[in-house]
Amino acid sequence: MSNRPDVFNVLRCIALFCVLGVHSKIVISAANPAVPFPWYIYTPAWAAMWMFFTLSGYLLGKGFYNGKYKTETLDGVKQFYISRFVRIAPPYYLFIFLVFCFVNPVWFATIDFKYVVKLLTFTYNGDGNPGIDGIGALWFISTVVQCYVLAPFVYEFVFKRLNKRQSLWMFCGIVVVGAMLRYYGRKAGYSPGDIYSSTITNLDCFFGGLLFNAFTKDVDDSRLKKMMRPFSLIVLVGFILVNTWFYANNLHMDMYRYRYPTVYILLFCMVFYAFDVKNRVRSTPLSLTEVAHNPLRLFDCMAVISYGMYLYHSNLLSVVPKILNAIGGGGGGGNYLSVSVLAGGVICVVAATINYYAIEKPCNMIRKNGREK
């Protein structure tokens, strides 16, 4: 074992930071429009969702390809669904309850009831009147759950039956069809938001990631892979920085909305190929000692609480700007921005940590015990 961060946790954190950057800009601007923002805070939040979908599909696919999930029997599929539900649903429903009680109960009481039903049944895709910051982000959870529902059947009846050559053709087909769906959705007059949040136009990210396990399962390490590791991460981060610069300056927005999903799928799969090998060296268990010896393990720490960070960030990042405005500290300078971002980030980390230890960790123990029976 090695005291290095897990590459999948690094990827999860990269995507999470892309969400937090531009969303902090949105909520701070709402509280104080006079605040100036540097270009690097305009991180591509849409790209983060494509990254999350691709990573979710790939990690889930590892469970299928290594036999962790038994998709050939109904009992196996049922256990898979239960495991996913226990992992996702309790923090999700708690978040909705807290928003209802403490953020905007009027919204829930006055909106068309069908949208409440959609929230509760993981079929909400941001349509209707999202109404308040934070609720709209739940479309991602709904969409990924819908992908989970499809995943065991797509694997069992399609992917499982393919050899490597057929898998390559299927992977290329998924990527091309996904790009075409976004292109023709735009031509048909669908809004960028509709295309972005649609389950159909995110299937290529999720199932492309899932299928890519066919090319990394039981593959030995090699000199080429070792050389690709730093290169793949540098290219990924470099492309995100370019994307951020374009976004900050309102450049190439159509490319960002309709073509970049394909680019992010391929970039993430390049990282998967470079790092994921047979007998991959695992990271040592997290502890304060391990983090002290290698601060890069903070990526692992952040990844552990990333679900809670995603759920709560929009509402909690708005807390500090509101306080600063209330106490007369609402000037438009850089100190206002720094305090809002840093203090808001600390609040998010604390809330997500509480969510992990109070909800997620006990649920994970239930999942583990259920698999061992």
C-alpha cells in the first residue's frame, strides 16, 4: 500500500472544485453585485457534471466487471438496487427535509405537487420552477439514479457479451451518438439547459465510463501507462483551465455546451487507462498521520465528504455574504470575496463532515453488512 491519494478521489475533487468555483461566484454576486471576480473562479460547473457522470459510470462498472454485483439473477439486481438506494437516498431525503423546514417552506407549499413527487422519486431534472438555490442541483442525483436503474440490464444484456474489439466499437458508437444527440437537440430548438440536464444526453458520459472497464480490467502495468499518468492529468487540468478562461470571457460557449462533453469523456477515460491497472497499488487507510506525511491525501478526505458538499454547497456558500452585508462589511473589494469563499468553504466542509459521520458512514455500514449476509 502507498500513502498517495487515490486517483479516482483526485478526479472527484477536480470535478467538485469546478462546481464550487462558479457556484460561489453566483451566490456571492446575488448578495453583492459589486464584487469583482477573477477569471479562475468561473470554473465550468457543467463540465463537472459530465466528469461526475463519467466517473460514476466507470466506478460502478468496476463492480460489474469484477463480479461484485451479480447481474445474472433478479436477487443480484435487487441487492444492487438496495445498495445504491441506501448509499444515496438517506442524505438526499434529509437535505430535502432541511430545505423544506429551514430554507423555503413556502416554495414546497406553493409549487405544483408533481415537482415534489419528482424530487422524491428521483425523476426531477430541473424543470418547472426550481425556486431556490440548492434544489436545482438535485437534477444530477435524479439522473444518476436513473442511470443506476438501467445499468445492470445494459451490462448483463449488452456489455457483458462483447469482446474487446466489439467493446471498442460500442464505446465509439456511444460517444458519437451522444455528441449527435446534443447537436440535433440544439438544431431542434431545445434550450442548452434542457439538453444539459436531460438523462438521454448524459447517457454517453455514464455508459461510456462504465464500458471503458472492458479496456482496463486485468490489464498489466506498462512503461507507456507510467508515462501517461502525469501527462493525462496535466492535459485534463490544462483543458479545464482553458475552458475556465473561455467561460470567464464568454468565448466558444456553443462548443462548451454541445461538444465539450465528448472531450471530457475522452480525457477522463485517458486518465482511467493510465492509472487503473491490475494489482493497482492501493492507498493506505486515511488518518491524521497519513495526511501529515502527505498533504495530498487531503484529496481523499475531500472525496469522502464530496456527496454532502455537493448537496449543501449552494445554500451554505450564501451564508457568509449575507452576514457580511448585515454587519456592514459588504464592500466590493477582494477581502469580501476572499472571506466569503474561504469561510463559506469551511462551513460547507463542516456540514458535509457532519453529514458523512451522521448519515453516510452508518448507511455504508448497513450496505456492507447486507453484502456479507
